[in-house]
Amino acid sequence: MIRSLSSSGATLAISWTAGGQSDFPAIWLRDNCRCAECRHPGNGQRLYEITDLPADIAIAGAVLEDGRVRITWSPGGHVSHFAAAWLADHDLAPAARRARKRHITHWTKSIDGAMPVGDWRQILADPRAELTFLDAYHAHGFGLIRNSPTAPGTVLEIGNRLGFVRVTNYGALFDVRSVANPTNLAYTPIGLGVHSDNPYRDPTPGIQLLHCLESTAPGGDTLLVDGFHAAEILRREDGGAFDLLTRIPVNFRFQSADADLMARQTLISVDEDGEIVGVHFNNRSLDWLDAPAEIVGSWFAAYRKLAEILHRPEGELIFRLEPGDCVVMQNDRALHGRTAFDPTKGSRHLQGAYVDKDGLESRARVLRRQLGEKREVAA
Ligand SMILES: [Fe+2]
Ligand SMILES: [Zn+2]
């Protein structure tokens, strides 16, 4: 796997038998030493502080020994070993870093016939089916679970199986149906444009589950739009608008008798490589823009442009939740809405709950480990 290596003191350079070369900085390697002196052998946790390492740490010697790289450090003479496979998995070259990122699949209305779907009984019975569902969910930012019980509270069972339900001022679960004197427009029969939930919370809920108990009322179909896809379209069509929405936060707010929630966030979040990692969009709870007056006009133009893209029919997936269906939505990606329904001609009752994203990610890694699949390197 390793063809040859050389070191300059500050960097270890490895040439791979498969071709290409990778550079590993000295301080980075030293901090990744897994010896029993550096990491607890039982739990793998680091046993020293960064300030315990010499600031002028350098590679005194590097040799290939039984397929592993053996490094002697200076000053101090500490010795570290790195397996070739570990180095390959943690390669810092741009292409390797890109390959380690989650591979996501953008979608539009045309995903209609190929939605990520799982069967609840299979998910419970078969770890492979559960992992397949979670992988499909993570790639698309949503997934539909079919054939779950229609008993009230099932949404908590599903949420606590896949992750951990997060309790809010709405409780552990909330009922979505038409009521008199609603505290939220969700609890009326009117249609709702696509949105992410609760951007006024910090942290904003990572995942929303909506579980269907009854749906005989005409209307009330579910709308989903891929917010990442919409944001990518905005970047392509109007780079300046995209940039503004990633940099200038806006206030979101929710007030009721017992709560006054406020959070400030950008409508689009990007990571250090410029990749879209979050979209928050909620017309009902967007409060006010606390920003320099001279950029307000451009910000609103950008916000309008994003809204126009989100409303394009070609992006809108529309489907009907039947009793026993539960849609799992990455709240900052799969923006959701519904069509209006007529509560005089039938019933529509959903129960919702919020779950944190890390719970489902952890569950997928644990299942992968149990099934003996290669562990995700980014973990
Ligand atoms: Fe919602
Ligand atoms: Zn060590």
C-alpha cells in the first residue's frame, strides 16, 4: 500500500502503490498517536493536553516497518506507529477529504416514484433494513416509514428507536389537527407553505417526525422541498444573493402565554468548503432583520429570490400520509408544508416530535459496526 516515504521534519510524505502522494504534518501525526501513553487503551480518549506536546515537535526519523510507519519524535524521543490503512483513511488531500463527506442526493418532484421508504416492522426486526432506511434518509434528508401502529404516542416510539426525542415547550409530542383558538397556524385547516420548524429555537430541532393517525379529510397532502437543492439553484442563479443569505442572520421568534423563544440565524449555512449544510426558512416566525440599513434591501431581494425558488412546482414533492405512515425530515433540509384540508368532511390527525440529528447518525454508525461494515472514517 505504501510504496515509499520521506520526511522533512515538519511533514511526512507518503507515496502510495496505487499512485499519488499524501503529506501529513508533524503536529497532526503526533496528536494522532494511539499508543497507550497517549490514549486510554480502554476508551481511546486522549490522556494529555495539547500544551503537553512540544510546540517545536518534529519528525526525527520515519521508517516503514511491517507495513506500518514508525516515527520517532524530537524533542523527547516519543515513538508512534501508524498503520498504512489508517493513514489512507485519514488522508488530508482535497479529493480524499471530499470522498469522506456524506454523499447526498438532491431531489425534486421527480423522486415521486422512488422515495426513500422503510417498513416499520422490518426496521424493528432487521438491522440491515434499519441501516438501509437510515442511509437513504441521510442521503435525501427525509424518509417515509410505513406500517407503523396507529396508536397515539407511536411517534415517540419511532423517535426513541432511531434517536432521542427532544422535549420542548410543546411537550415530547405535539398533536397536529384543527382546533379552536389555535396557538399556531399548524393547528388550523389552512394550507402551509414549505418551511423548517422552530428556527426560533437554539439549537433548532434537527429532525422532525410526523406520524399519521387519521387522514379522511379531503386535502391535507404533505409537501416536501429539498432546501439544499433550492439553495444550490440560488447560488447558480444569483451568487450575490446566496452569499448574503449565508452571512447575514435574521431573527426568528415565537411567543405564546408561556414561551418567548428567539434565535438568530442565517437562512443558508455552508461548511468550510462552501457546501450547503443547512437551510432555515419559516415565513410565519421570521421576525425582523437586525442588520446594517444599507444591506437590508439586498437581503430582502435575496430572501424573496430563495422563496421564489422554493415555490417552484418542479421542486415540490406532494404525497399523502396514510394512517401508520411517519415521515422523518431533516429539519434544516427537507422543508415541509401541506395543502389545505376540510375538517368538516373528515378528520386529519398527525402527531409530531423532534429528534436530534446526532442520534440518527450514531444509530447508523452503531448498526454499521454491528453488521461488520467498514466504520465511517469521519466518525
Ligand atoms: Fe411544520
Ligand atoms: Zn504516543
